[in-house]
Amino acid sequence: MGLVDRLKEKFDITETWLGYELHPETPVAGISLARRFSAQRAAQLYDNIRARGTELGLEFGRLALLSNSRFALEAGEYARDMGRYEACHERMFRAYFTELQDIGNLDVISAVASDSGLDAAGLRDALRERRYAKRLEEVREEAESRFISGVPTFIVNDRRQIIGAQPLDIFEDLFRRLEAESVN
């Protein structure tokens, strides 16, 4: 069970996932994480991600490649329009973080689409036409206006932010404080 599912059990929340391209400068072929981050920084990131994943029953492999996520994010928007966003998002996440696949590779993206119940040929057409590029640019502009610089970023009640892979109790504490504020 994921973070949002656990929070939904305890609190009345709605969610909207937006595809934010954290590193648009990443080359199409991706880049080695060793070239992008220092060994110490990469180790810290992994320790944090693995700890949060363990809390939620998610398995993280040891990534070596920072993929260019542009087409994967556009695929998510295609999936949203086809009513398959959650399935595609979860499958893309697993493909990248658990199976260590390059989600910048169109064959990988197409396989994820098929696994998610999407028409892979239709998706390829959408990507070729750049049908969702404008939507991603609008998300980027909104993120910049909110000074978002990390993923995931959770925006709560349009005024509070939790940035990064944080422990579940951080979220629970925030929701309890918000509940208390609404009672007062």
C-alpha cells in the first residue's frame, strides 16, 4: 500500500499527481548518476529512498542511470487522458526504481504502456506529435511559481509543502495539525 493510500485511510484527502520534470537538462540517452552526483550524495539519496520505500513496502534497486524522463512524463499524461494514469504511473515507477529500466527509452515506455492497458501505438503517435509537451510546460511553470525544486513534492491545502521522500509520520503530523486548526 502506497503513501497516499495509507493517508487516505486516516484522513479525508484527494490527490492530483502532476508530472514534473526535475532534470530537463538530462541528455536523451540519460546520464550516469556517478557523473550527476558525488558518491557521498548518491549514497545519502539511496539511504533515504530505501528507508522510505521500506516503510511503504516498496523495493528500490541501485540506479546507475538518471533517465531522461520527458517521454515517460508525457506517457503519463496520455495515460491520464485514457483513464489509466494510476496504473501507468505505478508501472513506470516500478520499471525505473525497482527493475532499473531506462524510462527514457521508447521501447521501455511502450512496454510500460502495454502493461498498463494502454495502446502502445497510440502512445507512440502522441509522443511523436509531442501532444503533451505543452501540458508538461504548464506544470513546470506552476512548479517554478511555487519554488518547487524537488520530487516528490506534496502540496497540502494549497499552502503547505512536503518535499522529498519523507517518513510517513511527517505526513501524519501535518494532517493532524491541519485537522486541529480546522476545529479551532
